Amino acid sequence: MPETPYLLAAVPVSAAVTWSLRALPFAALARLRASRTVHYLGTAMPAGVMVILAAYCLRDLDHTEPHRLLATALAVVATIGLHLWRRSALLSILGGTAIHVALVSTLFAN
């Protein structure tokens, strides 16, 4: 086991490194806030993330099970509807997931 002076020195050093690593992104982004590129990414990224998430979730969809296809299609339609209605990514994701789980677990259970 390390000795006490080593431990007493390691704690402030690790705290300083942790604080610096957490503060670094804020310090770096402070100068970028006025950038047109960062503003564009802030408006375009949520839609891009949703498309990537949808593609990732649908990539392994088994086309041989019609009940799974129907449950997934209904959940995707519900997710799109929720997003168009409330414009909330969190509500869309959670609502679509809940609808899919509910459909697969109850109506379309084997």
C-alpha cells in the first residue's frame, strides 16, 4: 500500500487534473460561440443525430417476422408524430421506445 505522503500528494494532483479536464471544453468553446460553423452545427446536429439513431435501431430489423415489422413501423410513425407535434427529441425517443416495447410485449407477443 502506498505511504501517506504519496496519497496526500496524489489526491490534490488528481483533483487538479480532473478539474482541468472538465474546464478545458468550456474554455475552448468560449471563443467558438460566435462562430457561424458552431451555430450551424448546433441547429443541424439534432436532426442528424436522430437520423443516425433511427438507422442504427433499424439496421438489424428481421424482415421475416411480420409482427415485429408492424410493431416497429407503428413505433417509428408514433416517434415521428410525437416529434412533429412537440419538437422534443427526448419525448420522441422515450415515447417511441415506450410504444415499441408496449406493442412487442403485449399485442405482438409470441
